[in-house]
Amino acid sequence: MKKWTKLLSLALSLAAATGIPAIGNAGTAEAADTVAAVSSITAYGPTHLIKNDGSLWVWGDSHSVPTKVPGLSEIKASFSLAGGGLAVKQDLSVWQWQTNTRTLAMETEQMPEMAGLTDLALVQGTYLAVSGAGAVYQGALPDDDARRVTFSPVAGIDKVTAAGGYSEDNNQGYWNRYLFLKQDGTVWTSTDQLASFQPVQKLSGIIQLERNFALAGDGTLWTWPIESIYNPVAGSDVMNPVPVTGLKDIRILRDNGRSTLAIDDSASLWFRGMTITGSSDGTTFHEQAVPLRFSGINNVTDAYIMERSIVALTSDGKVYTASIGEETISADAVFTLLASNITSIEGGGRHIIMQKSDGTLWGWGVNKNAQLGYANYDFSFDQPVPMQKPIAVTLNGEPVYLTNGVITRSGQNFVPLRSLFDKLGAIVAYKENHTTTPTSNGGTTSKVDKIVTITRTAASKPALSISINTVSGETTVNGKSVTLATPPFIVNGTIYLPLRFISEQLGATVSWLPLQEEIAISMK
């Protein structure tokens, strides 16, 4: 569920625009090549950033680095969908973007019914979207190549600011419990697939919902049991919230479904929930129901649970981690320094993104699906790594949209194989050469060369043929061997070619515009 504190600034601006009252209160090598630009980023999340020119950039899944979403400008907020997302413009219009699974191109479409989107949650395959007017829409991911999510209005509930929920079950069946935070601070629920809604008694003045927790404006934290065959609850259709004993004056709440972190008015960090031992089928969860306050860390401004770690940011700009990979965790748990000069952090479930005081973005944790924007798919990193720059490309002043963003290595910029050079009047071809060589012991060895050829198509210009072996790096221009300072490479099955070298061979002029973070190509 989206955090209420993350929505406050957007909710306030939407309230001003719509007249709806708001509630509540909100490293490694190559760093010089890969860090994001100082002061160019106005907002960011676990898998997106918004630049000061209003452009939206995303990463993860097929996008190994920040990639510009085509056709969108003046963006103020972004919410993630499977294979895409929803973007809110300054004029409060909402646009959906999706990655086409066949072409890998990002496609955009306006969603006029959801103006001023304030929240988007995923509950067991159902999306719940909340508009600036407080209306709720539900959507499901269709089973087709475009994978576009379609939304329809939900009747019977209005004046909502945030939504979420979870699944429940017992011996009689399985259902989703949907939860809705209204503008007046009350909480409503539905357990019949959004056919009817009931107010949750005892909950008032609520400013944030997290699964089966509710944070009130007076700092009290409320919870209720989740029905399951292992945890039967009498009268499962009726929620019975109770205050969490031992916690008060809470101002920030984080929950990952198993464990909860809370930060109080004195900037102390509290833990309640599960620690984890074992792995795979042998994973065991150990519950600590009594909240404990950590004594080894103070002045905490934000915190997340990520995999088996607690990640905490302190007021002096330092990020610390502590393990929950034990049977128990104690108040004097050891917090280890992870990074310094950090102004903010955003949690993504299995990774975090951090912004440093110089404006750069860094990632830490699981990178299996390119969550860190670091231009590879290594499973995880135990030290922070710098995110690639969000670099735009233009040709004769017009934007060139790439299926994956520019990757910088050793001071050189590389672009996907078929993303640009055809626009410069070239034919790009690819083939694989398989050779087998006998060995001295009577066996054979196999070799695969992946060859890219680029030829000029304009009859009015001199003939040009570039051949690049992306395995060995061997390169020829019109049959003559040349040496590339940094050879081409492959990321997630996509070949990346040196932008400047090939563009200039085709007769283009390539300029770097640092203030715009833009590669400007001009060609007559």
C-alpha cells in the first residue's frame, strides 16, 4: 500500500486544485561515469525519477538503466504497474504507460477518468486507484502482449484518499479484504469483491494504513488480526482494532507484511514482527509481538525493512543496516554504517534507492530485475552502487526515444543496437557465426561470434560499411581494422554500440550538453 506520508505533498496540491480538503500531516568503480546528475532530479521512487524538466524516467525489468518515457512532460508523480505505470502531470491529467512485450517500446495513453491520481495499490491481482476527487477505480492485468491495465469505477465508496488490503482465508474459502482511508480519517472495508462497504469501528483520525495497521494523527497505532486457517478469528467479517501496546507518539510507519518499523516523535526506531532464519523450504519466521526500541541508533528520520535487513536513515545523513536474519532481535542490535551524505531513501521491497547530498542516486540490495538502474542484472549488491545518468538523445533537435537508456562506460556512451542508427541513414544487420575447431585430445571446441554490420544507404554519400564483432570487439570500417577504446557489450540480451563512434562515421555531429544531460546529434 502506498505510504500516506509519501502522498501528503501530492494530496495538498491536489486539494488546492480541486477544492477537496486534505487530511493528515507526509559505491563502486566507474562512479564518475555512472552517477546521476547533480540537481537534475526533482523527485524519485524505487523504480522511477522525475527530472526538473518534467520528464519521467523508469528502470527495472527490461530497462536496465533509467529510460525516458516517450511523450510525457510536466510530470509531478508516478505510480508503478506491472510492466508500466501511471503518471500524473502538473495539470492533474493521468497517463498510463506500458512496455509492449513484443517491441519493448513504451506506449502511453491518457486516463481521463482518474484525474489527479493520489494512490495506487495492488491487492492480490487487483489494482485500486484513487483519483483526486476521492473516487476509486479497480483494474486487472489482462492476458495479452500489450499487458495494458484497464480500470473501471467502483460504486459505493467515495471521498477516499488511500487504498490497500490483503488476502484472508479459512476452512470455508478465500477472499480479499480491501481497506479504504477516507478524507475524514475513517476507514472502510469490503470483503465481497467491492460489492459493499462497511465502516471499521474504533478507527478515526487515521492518517496512514499499512496492511493490518492504522496510524492515527495522535500517534497511536492500531492493529487487528488477519483471518487464516492458522489464525481463526471469530466473526471474521467484523474487524476489531485494538491499540498496539507499548507504542505511542508514532509519526512514521513502515510494514512489509511480516514486520513493522515505527519512528516516534523523539526519532527513536521501534521494531515489531517477524525475524527470519533458514532458506527456501526451510525458511522459519519467528514472531516478536512486543515492540522494542533500538538503543544502538538515534535521530532516525526514515527506515525500511528490505529482505532480511533493517535500513535506517539518521538526521546526520547516514544510512545504517541491521540484520533480522536471526531467531530474535534485541534492543541493542548492531547497526552497521552503509552510506553517508544521504538526504533521503526510498524502499522497494527488496532494494532501496538513496539520494546523496550532491543529488546523485545510489542503489543497494537485490538487483535481479535491474532494480538499481546500474546497467546489469547481477542478483544483488552488498555495497551501494551508483545509478546510471538519465541521458536524453536528440537528433536535429527532436527527441530520440530508446527502448533502454544510454549506458556509460569508461567515459563513452552506448545505445541499444536498433535504437538510433537507422535514423541516421544506416541499415543495421546482425548475424551469428558458429565455428567448430578440433582439439588435440580428439574432441572439438565451439565458438560463436556475434557480428553487427552497419552500412550507409544514401547513394549520394560515400559507401560505408562498419563491422563489429560484439564478442571479441574486433571492428572494421570499410574493411580496415580500427580499435575501439571500449568494445560493445551485451546487457540482458541487448547489444550496446558506441554512439559517438558510429554516428560520426555516418557523418553526424555529436555534442554533449551537460546542463540538459543530453546528447545532441545533428545531421544534414
